[in-house]
Amino acid sequence: MKNKLRVKVLLIFFGLFFSIFIPFTSCESKVYIDINSPLFKQLPIAIQEFSGPYGKEISDVISSDLEFTGLFLHINPDAYLETSAQEFNPKNWSVLGVEIVVKGSVEIEKDKDLIVMVFLYDVFEAKEILKKEYQAKKELIRTLSHSIANDIYNKLTGETGIFRSKIAFISGDKKEKDIYIMDWDGNRISKLGVKKEAIISLRWSRDGTKLIYSARRNREWGIYCLDFVNMKEEKVFSSKGTNILGDFLPKGDEIIISSSKDGTPNIYIINLKESSKIKKLTSSYGIETSPSISPDGKYITFVSDRGRTPQIYLMDIDGLNVNRITFEGTYNTSPIWFPKGDLIAFVGLKVGNQIFTIEPDGSELTQLTTEGNNEEPSFSPDGRCIVFSSDRNRSKSIYLMRTNGENQKRITPGNMECFGPRWSSNNF
Amino acid sequence: MRKVLVGLILVGGIVLIGCAPAKKIIKPESTLVPSGKISEKIEEKTIEIKPEEQLVKIDSEKITTREATTGKYFEDENMFQNIYFDYDKYEIRPEAKSVLATACSWFLKNSRVEILIEGHCDERGTTEYNLVLGDRRAKAVRDYLFAFGIGSERIETVSYGEERPISFEKTEEGWQKNRRAQFVVLNLKELTK
């Protein structure tokens, strides 16, 4: 009911929007980089240090956000002919090959609020393409900077930026584990305080209001749900045996898990609202585990050892039409579906555990990591990056890379043992 | 719904800043001139209202959860030898059968004790798969006990995956020590008093 109403309101809104703006859409919709084209060229961009208090801090966050995407060619600030205080003059930039210029200024109001003016210029057409004012409390400076980066990214690519998404992960000592949350760039790490003997398989709900996970307490592996709205943790499923959370179904009220409640590990769909509603999808004497759902909700990728070694398989959402996807290697596990379509990331044993991608039909097998053991891949909401855990520097840390394997970097402190990362949606 | 989602949390003294999509009011300026190709100027003035983010303090007690604690048993871990497994396998090896026979006959004689079987793995696999592999190893041993006539009500299993290694050597010898099922004899406290 509520949803219907919302749709109506949206339709009215869009109706108004288009009737007013149609004459201008040709300018509005210019996309500077077609990031979905395989032939896209990096866009030369100059991000000038913002003037005013905290200006550098803000423009540095924006630069590093945009730089990680690999879509932009950052022109060295030493070459700039124009200071941030000077007015934009396209001639100062065209000689450097710069196509987009970002300028900004910061003021402080009442000693605590930051007011940031941001300007985005198109050098070829000699015009301003974005002018926007932002206001936020000083302690939210990083969130504010990520918001600016999202707006710039959206203006230039037409896509939604991921710079305000979060990553959850697990850390702790031998006796007690806990869940932590940080910004996508590894900043602002915070502990949630759920305290468990062991935790595994963190999964965000699509609206970002819940985190579900498997945890062991008193020898029992239960499935828990932490609701951020009322800050309550609830056990949503438990039984004898090992229960491991797989994924949310697109509708949100159902989850897919692997459970050995009836003896051997098999895959089940459970309704969160009525936990008695359980549907068993596999029936094997061996191991069936780690289910992940395709974005359209039609398919499940999972691990099975029915062929004597653990391999990645595909089946329909009702458990029918099972097909094996991986044939190379003797140990392929932890599949996760790409959020934007036909691609699966998984972990394969090849001189240590390495992250690979493969298409659901078994084609295009690509190895992304080579150093140390790399596990637990999770895609960014736009599918352009992967977060994973790696022990390449001895202790386990969280790393980021682009989905093509480029730009691998550690984002958690070297002295903190971290694993099980999971990327939130943009709705967070 | 999105508005409801506001702040995260501070637990254990560490600040977590939650994010909600900031409200945006987009006021297009009237200077939009659609004519003339090069002189086109787009000016979009947007005022971003303060992000609806707050630093909310949450005590860890506020994360509520209902669970009982165990502790009704005296646990004896070293009564029987471990049962070892091949890499990535959960079949009982022939040489384990004498250890199992010894354990089973003792369990049959001491019918008041309960039995916990722990499944363990070496570190080479992935965390999640090792957890189900450990489950499968513990259950392979459990099935053996069933065959000896030990009642299912006396047997409990748990998988620790790769979490509790005995050996930290990164050699086949070290890994072999870790690929195991381990018996823990559970004596009910009230019975042993």
C-alpha cells in the first residue's frame, strides 16, 4: 500500500520533471566517460586544492576516491598554471590536456559548520557544468567529501558513485570476535559490539538497515540479524549442525543458507518472518554450501563436492537444472554473483587461494590475484571493485582492487587481523 | 524507510558514523538557455542540507540477545586419540578404525557420559568451506558411533573449521595434525557430584 503510494508520487514527480526539463536534456545528459564501453579513455582531470580551512583535506579525499576508479587521468598539480583562487580560464587547462577542472572553497560558519562550494568545469566547451554548495558539521568532513566525489562522478559518468558505501568485516582474538564497519576507503573503523565466539558470512540487506551473519555460541552455529534501526540483535535461525548464511533473496524477506540440520550440509531457503517456512533445494550426501543469488533472483551459484572435489555450480532458484561451471583446479569455493549481471567471482586454489572471475556459462575464466592467500571476495554496489581478505603481508587484512584485478591495495591497519569483508549497497 | 535509517552507532567507545542519503533541493537557475551551441551554460545551484547523520552512542548492552550459557558439563578432551583425515576428505581411514573401536566400547560401557565430536581442518582451504568440511568430518565419526549402537541422544557434533589448529607448521606434517576429529567426553555435572 505504502509502496503504491510512493510509486504514484514518484510518477507525478517525474512527470513534472520531464515536462519542465525536456528542452534542456541534451545538455543535462552529456556523459564525459562511457564507463561501460570497453574502449573508454581515461578522462584527464585536474582537482585543485580547495581554498579555505580543511580545503586540502576535502580535495584529497575527492582525488583519492576518483583515482581508485581508474577512470580518470590525474594531471599533476605542479603543472597547473592557475591557482585555486583564480577564476577558471579554459586556456590555462587546454594546453595541459586537461578536460575537466574541479575547484572548491571552504568556509566555516559559527565555528563548526563547513560550507563548501564546488565548481566543475568543462575545458573544451569553456563552461561550468556543476556548481553546488554543501554544508555539514566538521566531524562529518569525510562523509561530506565522499558526497562531493559522488556528485562529480555522477556528473561525468551518469552512474551512481560508491563513495559513501560501507564495508563490514570481522576481527577479534581467539576467544571473541566482533563485527566492524568502515568507509569504503578503510577510514573510520568502528566496532559494533556483538561479541561472539566465531562469526562468518556477513551480509547486508539491500536497504542497508540490517546485517545478517552466522555466529557460533555454545557450540551452535546460529544465524543472527542485527537491525540498525532499533539496534537489536536477534537470532533468526538455529538448529543442530552448522548453519551458514548464503545470501538475501531480492525480495528481502527470504534468505538462502547452507545447513547441516538434517545431517549433511545442504542448501535451504528460509523466510525471515516465518522461520517454519523452509524449502530444501539440494539433497546430497556430500557437501552443498555457499549459495549466492543472481541479481535478477533467478539463479543460484553454489559449491558442491558431488564431483569429488569442491567446484562451483549453477542452478535455478527452485533447485533444478544443476550445471557445473568450474573445471580447472581441484578446489574452487566461495562464489559470489556480480551485482550487475553475468559474472561470478570465486576463490580457487592455485599456489595459494586466489580470486578468479568466470561467466555463468563457464567461459572467460580470469585470475585476479597471485600473491599470498586471497579469499572472501565481495563486489562494490556498482560491481567495479572487489573487496577481499589477503594474508600477502603475513597477517590477514582487507584489500581492495578493481574488478579486472588492477590497483590492489590494503585498506585496514597492518597490525589488525581482519577478514570476512562485505560491501554494503549504496543505500547505506 | 530510507529516512528511518539514520545513524549508526557507537559501541565500546568507538564512533561509527552512519549515513543516510542527504536531502537535496535542486533549484535550477533561470539562466538555462537552450539556444546557441557553444554559449550554452548550465548552472545548477544546489544546496545540500546537512547530512542527516548523527553520532549516536549505543551501549553494547543495547544490542539485545537472548541466549543461555552452557556449563552443565565437565569436559574431558584427552581420553581418546584424534581421528585423522586426508586433505579435503571426510572418509574414515582404515587405520582410524582401531581408535574408534576403543572409544566405542568405552562409550558403551560408560553409558552415562555424553560425547562431543569436534571437526577440524587445516588452514589451506577457505574459511567457509572448511566449516562445512569440519561438520562433515565430525559427522563421519558420529555415523561410525551410530553403527556401534551408541544412541544419537548422547552424541553432539560441532565444526570449528580451521579455527583451532594444533600445529602451526606450514608443512604436510603440520597440516595432517590439524585435519582431525576430536572426542570430548562430557560428564554431566550433577551426576559427577
